[in-house]
Amino acid sequence: MTHIKYKLDDTSNCMKLRGGPTQDEVMAIALQKLQMKEGDVFADLGCGTAKVAVEAARTASRVYAVDMRDEAIEASRKTIAANAADNVELIHKNSADFLRDCEPLDCAFIGGTRDLEAVLGLLAPRLRGRVVVNAVMVSSLNRAVEALKGLDMFVEAIHVQVSRTHPIAGGVMFKPIDPVFIIVGEAN
């Protein structure tokens, strides 16, 4: 399996999307928590730059990258093409609308959605495995946990704080990136 080197142009809309691309370290944890297997069908709901979708395409046989924002579709199209992720299908629509008539999914990642509870409710009967929700706001963490508990799907929530080195006065310091909550659910 070859490692995908993400080709995101800092001057493009890829880097200007609200929420930005998922940080590598956070994405690694989120994808591990999905327990994805070779041949799975995967959906990245609220895909933004499609960075998670492209990484999932290394394992999954079919990947749906779904977003309703024009700028996200443009950024995703560039990321998918630059990484030759031929098994990623880009869908320009609301996640809830996509889920109403999609095929069964083995796993899903929710990186952003305005209708989190509705999306999780529509996803639940179509999901055969796990869902991971990434959130930066405490209110979104609470909404995801409560929705997954209501669906009898809640597994765990994780708080991830990553810092990276940055040069300072001839040495290095650690500069934190924004903390993220990773909420895991599983179909019964």
C-alpha cells in the first residue's frame, strides 16, 4: 500500500475552508477508530477538502465525499484529482439528502454538518459498522454523544490535543493546534 501525499495548494480554497482540512494526527485517530476493512463502503459527510475521503480510499473500495458548499466541492475536486483517488465519488448535496437514498455503508466520518442529529438518525439504519464524528465545539460534542446514545450507538468520546514544534530563538517550542473531540458510534 502506498502512502498518499496530500497535495493541497495553500493559495487555493482548500486551505480557506472554515474548519480547514482535518489535521493529520486527528485524522489518524479518527480513521483507526472506524476500524475500516479492505473493501468497505465509506462516506465522508461534510467532507470539506476530501482529505479524509482520500485517505479512506486507500482501504475502502468505494468512497463517497459529500458536501453542500460550493467551495468545499471545488477544494475536494482538486484534492481527489491531485491524489488520483479514482474510487472517491464527489457528491454535491446536503448529507441528510444523500443518506435518504444511499447504499448501505460500512463506516462513515462526519467532519461537519449543520443537522447532526438528523444526519445520525438517517445514517443509523444504513450503517453496518462505525461512525466517527469530529467536533471542535463542546456543544457539538454534547449533541453527538446524546444523539448516539439515543440511537443506542455510543461507544466513546476522545479529546485530542496535538502540538507541533515551531522555531523560536534558535531552538524549538511546541505550539498547540485547536483541540478536537472524536466521538465514536457503532451500529448494533
